[in-house]
Amino acid sequence: MGPGKLLGRLLIVAIVSLFDAVDDVDADDGIQWLGDACNDDDDCHDAFNLLCVRGQVRLQAGIRLGAVQLPSRYKQLPSSPSPLGGECTYHAQCQYSDSHSACDLTGRCACVDGFTPRRDTPNTRRKCAAEEADDDKRHRSSYESGVTTFGIIVLVLSFVLAVACLLKFVICNWNQQPPPPPRKHSRKYNYITVGYLKESATSIDQWTASLLRDVKRATKTPPEDAVGDTVDTKLLHMWEALAGLRKRYDSNKLNRSLHKCIAILTRQIEDYALQLSRQNWH
């Protein structure tokens, strides 16, 4: 016999053995249909009217079989298939409705070990469903508790943040001081600054002439600390105008126009004082 034929026969033996093992497993897992493979009566799981005859599950003598047509795998069907909780005489009656049920010792169809009766919808019949493992229950409980804890933490942090924002808003508004009342300026300095704040002035010379004219018209008496023969009256007027501008600038330091006017007037006073000094020197 060649090695090819020997290998083929071994393969056929292995396939046949595999199918026999599958039939044995089907006979041992509690699903006893008429015609299933079996080894002895114990494979029928103590069914009332089932026996193992010549390696196949059969009914006891005297049990009437129904005339309903079976699936292609079987030739006969129990006379009255029973749902869960219904009366039964052997496992096949229950397994026709649910493959995970069997006929218990009380003569009722019940779920086998590891399965519990469950109803998908209120209008459907009960079916045997696998029980949830302890690990799955523990993981689900842990997940639900984790989600609940996370939700509580988020709510607490949101509440704390809202309270902090509210306190900050209240404190900021509480410490805010009212704006100071507007300062009333002297009519004299307001009148003095009218000339050089006009838009009609197009040069520094015009501005200086207007300023000196307004100062001379508004100032009637020179300051007491500057009285003397050598002091020029024009210079005194310019000093007084500069003092008024600086006083206004102290109360409004953001006014760039006043700052520019003070700088220009200061330069004019320095130039005029230098001119007077040169005249007196010569």
C-alpha cells in the first residue's frame, strides 16, 4: 500500500471520529432530540420516556408520536411541544420551543443549568438566556459607580467655580470708588488759554503773540516775589501763564495738548530770558 493511500485512509478515519465526537457532545450537553446519538440511558439525563437504543435516542414503548412533520434532520416530533413552565414527559418536548430547556423531575419545562428564563418584550414568550457572570456584574457595577463619582465631582467643581466668580464680581464692585467730581478752574486761566487753544493759530509766532496778548490783558499786577526794576513785565506774564497751565495739567495729565503747550511756553520763556540777559550784559 502506497503512502498516498495510507494517508487518505487515515484522513477518512479522522473525519469519521470527529463526527462521532460531535454526536457524543450533542448527546451529553442536555439537548436530547429523537434520533440524537447516545451511548447509554444516562445520556438521556433521566428523561421520563427516552431511552438509548442502539446508540440512538428513542421513545419508550407505548408513547404515541405526533403526525406533525419534523425538520429535515428528524422524522418524528413529540405529540405536544411545551414552552417554559408547560407540562412535559421528555426533554424533546421542551427543546422544540427552546434549545436550552429540559423536562425536570416535576414534569415541567425549565431552563438548564447556567440559563435563566427571560422575556425580551412583554408580548413575547419567555426564553432561556445565559446568566450574567459575576465578573461582568462586578465590572458593570464598578463602571456605574465610576460614572456616578465623576458626575458628582464635575457638579461640585462647577458649583465652586460659580461661587468664586460671584464673589470676585461682588468684591470688585464693592471696592470700586466713585469718580471724583469735576474740578472747577479759575476764570482767569480759562480766559488766558482761550487765545492759544484756537484753531486759527497756524504758527508758533501767532500762538505766542496771542498768548502774550491774553496774558497782558488778564494780568493786572505782577507777582510779589518778582517785583523789581530789572524784571521785565512780559516775562512776568509768561511765568504766570505757565503756572496756570501746569496747574491745569496736574489735574488732567492725559491731555496731550496741554503738555505740548507747556513745553512750547517753557522754551519761549527760556529764549526770552536769554535775550534779556544778553541785552543787560551788553
